[in-house]
Amino acid sequence: MFRALRLRSWGQGSTASKELQDLATFFSAALILAGLLWAPVPLLFGSLVLFTAVALLLPLAGPIAVVLSLPFSPLNRTFLGPGHGAALSATEMLIGITVLAATVWVVRPDCRRVGPTRVVHSNRQSAIRNLRSALGSRDIAIGVFVFLLAGMASLLVSVRPRESLHEFRLLVVEPVALYVAVVLLLPHGRSACRSVFLLGTAFALAGATISLVGLYQYVAGVNLITAEGVYRIRGLYGSPNNLGLFLDRTLPLSAGLALGTGRLDWRFAGLALIQGLAVILTFSAGAWIGLVAAFLVLAALQGRRHLARLVGLLLAGIIIAAPLVASVERLRLRLSLAEGTNELRLRVWQSALAMIRDHPVTGIGLDNFLYYYRDRGYMLPSAWREPNLSHPHNLVLDLWLSLGLAGLVAFSWLLVRYGVALFRMRHHHSSAQRALVHGVIGASVAGLVHGLVDNSYFLPDLAVTFWVGFAIVSVLGASASHTRSPITPPAADSYPGAGPAWEGHA
């Protein structure tokens, strides 16, 4: 039985078992995630051991569980009771298991029966080949390496080394390690599309799950933020803006999966609708603007007619909503640069630029902005209302200050390569892959636009989302370059779980 499971889990089973394997993967990931989040400490250890076994049998279980856990990343578990031992989130624990599973896959011998004999060989060569093809070229590998080095160098200039070391582990080492693990665990070639589609589905489910939590909060009137005359939902995050930042990624991805085949997929459309309602109730202007940009890009990818329709709907919406904007204080303040949050952002950017002038090459180190801003005289007198800001509310300024000039350049280069790869795949023959690529493009646009006025990388869920997205694009790009014959577009209902129609394209 164990051998049969292992053969199926590593792609050697019959095609008829793949749908059942997909369901088992999602079910086991969700079940173990619940155990990691809420089980008592003794059962927590049991959940870790059990999921390690599951991840070794079902390689996709680890990455899918990591994605499903992202909305719960603010919740930490301690192993020796409150105030004792290490505090880790379920996301961190699952990343560790996923990296372990990838390591075991690389070093374990692979036994296959060829005729009357068994052939034993190592996966190491195929793993190295997959990693090289996913990186695409040496400059991407150099970019990843320089990004890691910049994170290490930031520890040397930090005035709070302990905080910087924590951020280095959480936002640099673990996400990059997960990127490598996902590249190694995902199959390459024709079967890659099915695997990355399942990861995309996990993002859509994660976004809908945390949206339902937020919608419940709004209906029940619990855990809401009251600001400038409105009630704002925040899910499990400390701020509604953080919920908006995560939904910036998952909502366009869900919409891309719903629209990318040419026909509306009601399953993903329903998930997108739930997330859309939630992001409205965050009252995060940055999230709204980012999503408008994302949907304009998604409409343009569908064709000029769809773009014209969306522009018309947006103009009509602006005309209809104008009286509401004038009557709601928070919305009215978003239109002014002389008061409210916008005025404060301008002051914070001035302070951040002053820090860059004083530390142009090295920056100030990871998670050090608060201590420079509040304690070292960089906060302007007019910004006294919010002295405890931990980041400069701009992706470029945040990267420069946290990782220095080298980190900014490395991340920018990876973004360029990321965008070029997506642009090349936007018209792929496979409708399933095209839907996924369109969704990733929309999510990237929303994240970058929102990142102009807020944090867009230096949070655990955002860092992991970026590197998993990078892994998806890397695997799809490598698989497309190695596919010798064109893939026949599958039917609109040929997604995983829709029956044998998908199997010919996996």
C-alpha cells in the first residue's frame, strides 16, 4: 500500500487516480493546518509528524498547505506554553516541512521496474536540471544570491540586530528557501500546468477564507476598526490595510482563473465575489486603486472590447459614487493631500528620503525604520500624530532602507525578469495556463500599484506570496521552453476535478 501511494504521489500512478490525489492533497493540507493552528501542544507535535509523512507522499501538499496558511500567519504558536520556547506561525512550520520534503526528494534513490529488473538512480541530477531550467539563466540565480547577501549585510548595519535577524529569517531566508523547494517539488514539462493550477486554486481559497472571516466580523460587529466615520474589517490582521494587501494578490488571481478560458468559471467567480465584498469593507484606498489597475490590465488581456466595457463601468461608477465620496469623511480625505493619511504619507516619505541621504549604500537594516524614525530625529514635527510607524509606506523606499542599494537593485532585476516571463506567456496555447498567467499578472500589478503607498513585501504573507508566484512563473516558463509540440487548448471545464478532459493536458 505504501509503495502504491508513493508511486502515485510522485507521478507514476494511473491518470484515473489524479483527481482523487488532488482532493487528498487539499484535504490533508487543510486538516493539518487546522491542527497546527488550534490543536493542544501535544497534538501539535503529532500534527507536525503526520504532515511530514503526508508531504513526503504527496509533494504538492507542502506548498498548498503553505499557501492556505498565509491568512493565518499573524497567529503564532508556542511549543512550551505561553511565554516559553519559540513562537512560530503555522506558515513557518509548513515551510520547514516543505523544504525538508524537497531535500528528501533530491537525495532519495528512485526505484523503478523496467522489465524484470529494478533500476535505481538518484533524483539529484533531475533536481539540478529542474532548478537550472526554472532559474532560466545565470543572471536570475545571481539576483537571488545578491538578494540573500543584501539581507545578510543588513544585519551588520542594524541598530537592533535581534529584530533584524528575525526579519531576515522570516522575510528573506524562509521565502527564498520555499521558492527553491517549490521549484524542486513541482513537476516540469506537460504536467506542470496541472500542479501550478492547484497552487493558484489554493491562493483563491485562502483569499476567500480570510474574506469570510472579515465579512463575519462586519455582520457580527466584532474586531472592527473604526476610523474616519467607517467600520473597517481586518480579518486576523492587525490592520485593514494588511487584509487589503493580501486580497490585492488573491482577488485578481481568482478573477483571472474565472475569466481566462473565455467562459466564466462560476466556481472562481464566486470566490472572487466574496473577496471583492471583503476588500470594499476594508476601506483601503490603496487596495482599491491597485485592484482597479489590475482589472484594467485583465480586461486588456481579454481584448479591447472588454477593456472598453470596464472603462465605461468605472466611469459610471465614479459618477454614481461621487455623492457618497463627498458624504463619507474617510473617502473625502483620500482626495486631499493637505490633511489626513495622504498628508502623513508625504511627511513619512520625506523622512525616509532623509534616511537614504544619510545611508545611501547600506540602508539602515531590516526592521529598523521605527527606531530611526521615532528615536533618531527623522520624524518631522508635523507628523507627530503617528510616531510608531514601522515602514515608509513605499516599496522602493522600504527595499532601499531595509536591504541597501544592492538589495533594491537585485529585487528590481528579479521583478523585471518576472514581468518579462509573464508577458511572454500571456497568450499561451493552453487556456488553463493562460488563465493562471493572467491572474498572476493582475495580482502583480495590484501589488506593485498598492506598493507605491504601502508595504508591499516586508510582511510574512506578502513575502511568501511573491516567491511562490515567482516559482509558479519559473516552472511555467521552463516547461513552456521544453515543450516541443504545441498543447491543444483544453475545454473550458477541463480544470482539475472536472474529469478526464484535463488529463490530456497535464
